[in-house]
Amino acid sequence: MDIPSLLFYLKTFANTRLLTQGKLVHQKIVTLGLQNNVVLSKNLITFYFSCQDFKNGKLVFQSVNNPFDISLWNGLMAAYTKNFKFLEVLDIFRYLSLNFDYISPDNYTYPSVLKSCSELGRVDYGRIVHGSVLKRGYVWDVVVASSVVGMYAKCGFFGYAMKVFDEMPIRDVPCWNAVMSCYYHDGQWEKALELFGRMKGSGFSPDSVSYTTAISSCARLLDLERGKDIHHEMVSNRFPLDSFVSAALVDMYGKCGCLETAIEVFDQMPRKSLVSWNSMMAGYRSRGDSKSGIKLLWRMIQEGKKPTSTTLSSLLMTCSNSMKLLHGKFLHGYMIRNNIEADMFILNTLVDLYFKCHCVKYAEFIFRTMTKTDVVAWNVMISGYVSVGCYLEAIGIYNDMKEAGIKPDAFSLASVLAACSQLGALKQGKEIHKSVSLSMIESNQIVVGALLDMYAKCGAVNEAISVFNQLRVKDLVSWTSMIMAYGSHGQACEALKLFKEMQKSNIKPDRVTFLAVISACSHAGLVDEGLYYYSTMINNYGIQPTIAEQSCLIDLLGRAGKLQEAYGILQRTPNMKDDIDLLSTLLSACHMHGELELGEEIASLLIERDPNDPSTYIILAKMYASGRKWNEARKVRLRMKELGLKKNPGCSWIEIDGRIKPFFVEDTEISQQDMIYSCLSILASHMEKDEVVVDDLH
């Protein structure tokens, strides 16, 4: 058998990856004594590497007695590069440089070595290789020079990359593409478009890669006008839209909100790649159109394309964001029916979907079936519980996560702190603060903001001040949280002083900030100041009051005893006139100030609008009792009994063995109930005597 025949069989078996048959050819080569033939050795290396048999591929190279031909070295390094074994490439090049001074690297050597440097981020070694390129004069080779540029750019040294690029005596389109691609993947999309313009200005005609990179940059920048111009340019030049360019156009139009144009481009594609299907799905996601997304999935399946994890997760995110439970269940059922194994991303998206649609049991079921080694899965559960108001469960999951040995990240800590804020669980919040300190993430603005909010809502004003002062950058949320902390705990002067400091810092207040300021005035009885800030909000900042601000104003006037004035505002404002919450706020104020006549009128309105709300009857009965109108009080309670209305039991939270647990009035299921009721009894007796005695409680 001659050498051409052996080469033919080796190439055939390399393409078909028939390892056993190729080994027989290798055996024949050895039998014929041709193992030192460079051409055969190179093809043997290629064959073994194509069959993923790297060990034998390297043995072929090592078995050559005198590997003096640089092409043999190049073949081995190229094979390693093609299989992403970049460390091996650098080891071979280093061995060649140190032990074979008489074998010089050529223009086929450097691209493999430079690519390995870029993939490994070894700019230090890349500079040494660049020096070798300059020394041997291969900077004139456009492929080698492009590899140097790509190496610097991929390692983040864009200044060096552009310097080498600008000094290149010869450039081609792939060279321009390499630099553009590096800028794009580094997130410098504007720079990529700038290079695209320079390339065209230098007389080069863009190819498919150039256009794909430019259009993708427009998509990232949401620059619809430039994207349209590039599309028009391609149409005018009759440039053929391959699957890559078409997919980029679909993605760009979808991201920029031109879904109809995206559909038009998509429908014109003769062969739709998986990327284009996924890009179209992403377009529907940006609009929150889960119905159209599912229709597209069905069309995709009918056209013989199998949806991937990316396809399904994109659709599930659409259902989650638009809170379309039935569509999400359909996709979930499709995966179960077709035995599609859901990855962690899909499972997390399903949990998020069910929480957003308030199907907590479904979310919990999926979580129980998951492999919970990833902090993301725990985070989705914690934030999910917080989003539906299950704060105790959120803290419970956080504690379970720590017991499972999963280290909380910034998102975990911020979410569980939000739960502590809502529960007023100060002790648990302080424990989490310790975790924040130990995790060395005290500089994370989101976590610190959550800490501030937790201390503020738990009444720990001094701790809140300490956290507030540690903030490097004080944003609107942190200023508002601190103002709210002062105001809700009777320190109105400090709240107003802080508000003025905030204004001096050029932070523009929003309606939540004004709500905190007016509420602070309300708690301190500062009626004139509260009215001033209410007026400032409307006249100076153009913020039209909603029910929340109006309710705060009613509360402000009510606390100050200006009940007729508050009721007059209610009567004159159409959108406030029949609001149950506002009327309830005013009714409580009437009870506080003994304004029985007005209280009766408001109670009558409330009962007319919601006859089954027990709180109205209870307040009215208390008002009659305070005015010693016992018959009327008895009639109200009798009416409650006839309607079957009962006062909702009060609920609080207590900490037992480091766990937050709910505690209802007359609760007998708490394990330490005897001790708790004993403590409450002692406290009640001292409160009646207006005493402060703590010895009995020890």
C-alpha cells in the first residue's frame, strides 16, 4: 500500500471517526516503516484527535525520531487548539523554544499559541510570543498580526490591541471582524460600531460576521435607527441574509420593540436556525406575549425543530413576567409529557412563575424535588415567599439554607432582611447583620440599604443611623428609609432636618419620601408643617396625591383633632369620597377624640359600603361605651352577633430557639405557652399600676 492510499484512508476514517479502522492503518504504517514520515504523522495526529484519542495522538508525535519539521509541531498544536486544550499548546511551544533552537516557529505556529494565550487570559505569555513575532518578522502576516490583536483584546488590553491593529501594514475583513468581535463580547458595543464604520470607510466590504456583530451591537444598545440603517444598507447592496445575519436582525428588532418587523424578517428566512427561533421567542418575551410565544413553539415543533432548554426557559420567563399561569402550566405539562429533563434554570423559572401567580404550593413542590446545591434556587424561594407575604416562611428557608451549608450571597441577605423588616424581627435581623459582616459584603449597596430599612422598620433608630452613615452613596431609597425611621418613632424634627439635608444633596424626593415626611408630621402633631409639605409635593414637584398621600393627610388632621376639616376634604374629593380605608382612618380619629356625632355618620357610611367588616362595629361600640351610651353599644354588639361577625384575632411574632413563630390571641399550641402567659400577666399588672418593674420577669 502506497502513501497516497494510506493518506486517503486516514482522512476518511478521521472524518467518520472510525477509531478501530484507523488504528489498523496506523499498524500498516509502522509495518511499512513509515512512522517517521512527516505527512503521515501529521494525518495520524489529526485522525486520533478527531476521535478524541489524545494520548495516542501525542504518542505519534513522540515516536518520530527527529521531529525537525516545524509543520509537525504546528499540526499537534493546531489539533490541541481545535479541541480546547490550550495549556498543552503552551507546554509544547515552550518545549520547542527551549530545546530546539534550530527549529523556527513560522506563520502557522503563532496563531495557535496566541489563541491559547487569549483563551487562558495569559497576557504575560502573550507578550513574550508577540516579541517573538516581531523578532522573526511575522507581524507582516495578516493572520499572525490579527492573532496578536485578538489576544490583547480578549485579555482586556484594548489599548495594546488597537496599537498593534493601527500599525498593521496589511489588513483584511477577518482582521477587522476579530477586533469588532472582541469589543462586542467585552460589552463595548459603541466601540464595535465605531470600528464597523471605520472598516467601511477604509474601503472594506463587510461580510456576514461584520454585519452580525454590528447588528448585535445595535440590539444591545437598543439603537433602532442605526440597526435599520444597516438593514437598509444590506438590502440596497443585495447582500444575502444568511441564518446568522437574519437571527441578529430578528433579535435587534425584537429587543427594540419592533416585533412586527422581527416577524417579517423571521418569516422570510428559508432555513430558520435554532438561534433565530430563540430570538423570536425573546421578542415575544419583551412584549410579555406568552400566547404568541406558545403558538411559535407549536409551529417550531411542527417544522421539525426541537426546542432547547433556552427556548423553554425563555417562554417560561414570558409567562412568569406576564403572570399567565395557564400558559406556564401548559409548558410545564409539555415538558413532563415529553420527558424533557428540566435544568436548574428552568426549575428556578418555574418556581418564580408559581410564586408570581400566587400558587405557593406548586412552587414548594418543585423546590422539594430540586437539587439544592446552588444558592440561586434558595434565593428564588426566599424572594418568592417575601413577594407573596409569607415572611415567616422566607426566614425559615433562609435558616434551612444555612443548615444545608449553602453560603448566602447579597441577594439572599437582602431578601431575608426584607422579611425581617415586615415582621419587625429585630433579633433575627441583627443575626443576619453579623452574617453580612462575616461575608465581607458590607460594601454592597443593596444589602446595606436592606439593613437600613430593617432597622428603621424595627424601631432601632440608632442602629439605622449607624448603617446610614456607613453608606458610601446615599440614594433616594436610603434617605427615605432614614426619614421614615425618625418619623415613625416620634423624632419628627430629626426627620424634617434630614429631609432638608437630602434636598441640599440634590436628591429629588418622590411620593414615598413625601409620604414619610407627612407621616412624621402626623405622628408629632405638626399639622401646619404637614400641610406645608403636602402643598410642596403638589406645587413644587408636580406629584399628584394618590390614596396613600390623601390617607396620610386625613390621618394628620385626624390626629390633631381637626375632624370636620378632614371630613370636608373627603367630601369634596370625588376619588376619596367613598374610599373605605380613608373613612376607616377618620373613624378611628373620631374615636380617639370622642367625636361621637361625626363618628356615627362615618360608621353609617362604612356599614353601607361593607356591612361585613367587624372593625367598624367594634370601633362604633367602643365610641358608644366611651360616651356611656350603653344601650347603643349593646345594640351594635347584638347586631354583630346576628350577622355572625367576630373580631379577627390579634397576631404577633415571638422568637423561640432562634426561630420566628406566629402567636395568636389565646393561642394554646405554643410549646412554652405557660411561661409566655405568665410573663404577659406580670406585664399587664404592672401596666395597670403604671409601674416599671423587671425583677419579676427574671
